Amino acid sequence: MNKRRRHFAGLQMKGGATVSQTPLRLRPTIQHACTDQPTFLRLYTRYLRSLDFLIPDAVQGGAYQRFTGDSSVPGKGEVLVWQPT
């Protein structure tokens, strides 16, 4: 029997951050917190570009949907999903 595993972003996340430019499949235990334009992402993007990472210009604009931790574990991580303007 072939069982298909379901993959969810942020599964059992205990800390840190996941940033995505595309919609993600999230578990119900990861809660929406707010919509934000985090300053640290602009700075981090600039830094990554200085290391020759290819970062699309579009992600400099828009906002991010912020989701917090996985409440099924004692986690405090966050998932940021970019939303174009």
C-alpha cells in the first residue's frame, strides 16, 4: 500500500522563520497573526543580493501575511508569506 505523506510548511516549528514568495499549505495549528511589511526582510534581502542571490525586485513591495508557531509543540516560530500589492 502506498501512503502519500502530506507536507506542511512550519510543521513542528519550534523557532526561526520561514519566508515564502508563494502561497503555502499550513497546518491548522499555525495561526494567522497579522499583515506586515517587516523591516528586517528589506535589510536581509539587500544582504543576500550582495552575496549574489537572485531575489526578485517585486518582493521589495507588497506585504507579508505573518503566521505564528506550531501550537501542537511549544514553538515560537513564524511563517511569512508574501502578498503582492
